[in-house]
Amino acid sequence: MAYQVLARKWRPQVFEEVIGQPFVVKTLQNALSSGRLGQAYLFCGPRGVGKTTVARILAKALNCRIGPGPNPCNICSSCKEITAGISPDVQEIDGASNRGIEEIRNLRENVKYLPTLGKKRVFIIDEVHMLTIHAFNALLKTLEEPPSHVVFIFATTEPHKVPATILSRCQRFDFRRIPPEEMARHLLRVAQKEGIQIEDAAIELIVKRSEGSMRDAQSLLDQLITFVGPKVTHEEVEELLGEIESALVSEACIAIAERNPKGIFETVKIAYEKGYDLKEFYKAIMEIFKDALYYLSGAEAKDLGIPPWKEDLILRITRSLSPEILSILLGLMLKHFELLRYTDEIRILLEVILVRLSIGGELLPLGKLLDALSTRSDTPTLPISERVAGQAHVGSEEGGLPQRDTKAPKDWEGFLESLKKKKPMVSRSLSHWEIVSLKEDELVLVPPEHPVLKDYLKDPQKISELSQLLKEYFGKEIRVTVRERKEDLAERRSAISELIKRFGAQIVPNGTIQMD
């Protein structure tokens, strides 16, 4: 038996097998069940996400001997012929090579004939946007008054090129890129059924390169199996796809985070000697730092699509850099990337950029820098975590934590430490908040200066989650109160004073500002 490529062998044959398009599938199945069927459908979306596949399943469902129903039987002669692509009642037309008015005139003549075996004649026109304007005009006449036994299904990657007169006569369905986690699960299932051993990191690379296209992903997997055999490793995928080694990117990121300029020279040298595109190498580093910033800001690893190896790297980076420094570094990286686009000496410039980032010293946001310059005290400022730790033994009503049983001390620092294993991102996000007081039934916090982290507890769900975590740790209900930072409060008061001064405004009893 001739070999069948994976993209064809594993093409879905019923709606339940379609991956990543739940809205499209459910709507079509409901229409088939209720009999509320249109005569023209427009399937829009990127390549390889299932447009033509769903069109064929719909054609089978319309012509199935036991249908029309939400799923074809795949047993009757009509279903088998459509699956094999030999049904006289289902005609597939390539809009790119049959785009002229003569082809559409032939189609208009063809639609007059009744179905041979099934109940409907289905015309699937792929890449319909490629038709000429005259062909569209000719097609429009048929769409205005189509025969009852005909259904049109148009597929396109560029719906904006389809005339509005055609769009208005179609039921439109937008296909999305297939989510990475769904694609990874499907590829792993295909590999297992094909007897292929493949590493999770290798699947992650295939998914990344495919950009949401299942057809591209299956074709890549097919190519890899042909190239390396029944056992596929991460390194082999990198080599075949020309991907920059993840280990090399990791070493460069760690060298920047841990201020190791020597490591920068070594990684750039290796990347250059292996023939990697140094711009892509730099972009891979930026992507890691972007994910690290999002991670510290409270984003979930699964939402970012972070594989295990990258999560370990991000954890190491975030141990060395605060969110503020990370955001500054990332901003500098984005700014310097423009320089790489306009130079012939890309290796030298890349080395200079990365070394400057790695030896930049303690980068400070502008506000903190001004504070540091304006202060007259020689007393060093401790980080928030150290100030809080120092307050752990102070019983002040406003500024410190109440003393607790020394046999089982439970304080803010202990709470954050307990979160590191079960909720590491929550722990990191909260560690940058300043604690005002922790009383018997209330926790008072002040947000940090960071533009992302200061909004962390504005989400009611985050407040609710924190309250539940506090209850689990301290064994009682603790109310969470967020106070404004003194700087923000002073700025607001200053603005109010300015309004009163300029416009003769006054503060009325309900707390609003009224102007004459």
C-alpha cells in the first residue's frame, strides 16, 4: 500500500475530530440538527486550520444516507465517495487556477443538474478571493437565486478581498489559529499511534514553527520522521529546522542576568560560528526576558506557552533581576534592536549591546534615581523584603507586625515563603508590595512603583485569591486593604489643590469637586 502523508492520513472525518474550532463545529452541527441550513458559507482563516476539511465534512453530513445530521456515518456509499474525493455531487474548485469568468460560467451551467447519489450538490471553492471581479459578478447572479439542491462553500485566507456583495449572501465562519496546547496534544497522539518516540521539547519547537497551522505541523513531523527515524529528539528538530539552540540562548540570558560579560562573548562566538542568524538570536533572548517580565507580573506559565526548560531559565533570571530592572532591560533591548537592522557589522554590534546590558550595574527607574540624588542621608535604603523582615519583631499598630508565638511564627515573610512552592508567581508579585501592618483580622498593603505590579490587586479575583491563601496559612479570615502610595496620594492632593486655585472649585459633602 502506498505511503500516505500524516496530514492526509489523520485528516478529521467527523466534526468531533476537528481540533481548535469549537465555535464553528458547534454552530454547523446545530444547523444540521435543526435543518436551518444556508446555501452559501464563507470559511475564513489562516492556512492549515481546517477550512477545507470542515467543508468536506459538511458536504458528507449534507449527503449522508442517514442525514442530514450533526455527523456523517462514513459508511454509506455517498460518505465513502466524498472521503475518497470521487463523488460526482461534491466538486472542489481551486480559485487560484480557475479564476476567470469562463470557469464561473461553466459552474453556473453545472449547478442546474440534480444530485446523482446524495441530496445536495456541494461546490467548494478554495481561495475564493483569487477570482477576478468579472468572475465574482457572474457568481453573484447564481448566489442571488441558487437552486434548492445546491450549497456553496467558499474558503479564503483573505476575506477582505471578497466583494461585499458576495459576503452579504454568505454565512461567515472565522477559523482561528489552533492553540499551541491543543496542537501539541494532537501531535503527541499521532506520534504515539505511528509508533514514534518524540520529546516534549521537540513537539514544542514544531508547534512554534507551525504558527497555529495543523497541516504545517503534521508536515514537519512527517519530514522529521523521514530525516531521523522513529525517535525524534529536541536537538534533531533544532538542527533540521535551523532553530537556534535553546541551551545557547539560555547561556546568553543567564550571562546578562548574572552580569557575566565573558559569557556573552562566548555565546555570540558560538552562534556566529554555527551560522545562526544573529538577529534571530537576539530576538530569542528578548523573548525570554519578555516572558520573564510577564511571569513576574502574575501571568501563568500555561498562558504564556512556556515549556519546562524555559520556565527553569525564567526562574533563574527572576532570582537575579527585579521587575523594574527587567522592564528597563527589555526596553533597552527593543531600542537597540533597531540598530541591528541597519548595520553590516552585526556581530560586533551585538556583542557591544549584550555586554553593555550585562555590565550596566544597578539600573534604577527615573523616580528612584531622583530620590537617590536628592537624599542627604548616608543611610542605605534596604529592599522592601529586608524592611519587612526587620519589622517582624515590631509591635507597632501602623508600622510593624504583631509578635507571634515563637514556637510557630507566622508572619508576612513566612506567608510569602509558603507560597513559593504552590503559587510561585503570586509569591513573587506580592514580594514587591510594601506591608504597612498585619493585624489580627486585616492586612494593609501599599503597591510598588512598578507600572504593571502596582495594578496586581486591582483585580477583585486577585484580592479574593489572596484572602483565601491568607486564611489557609493563618487559619482565620484576614481582610485585605490596599492603600495608595504616599507619592500617588500627594500627587492627587496637589491636582485637587490646583483645581481649587485655578477654577474656584470646592469640595462638596459627597466627596466630589464642584466648580462654579
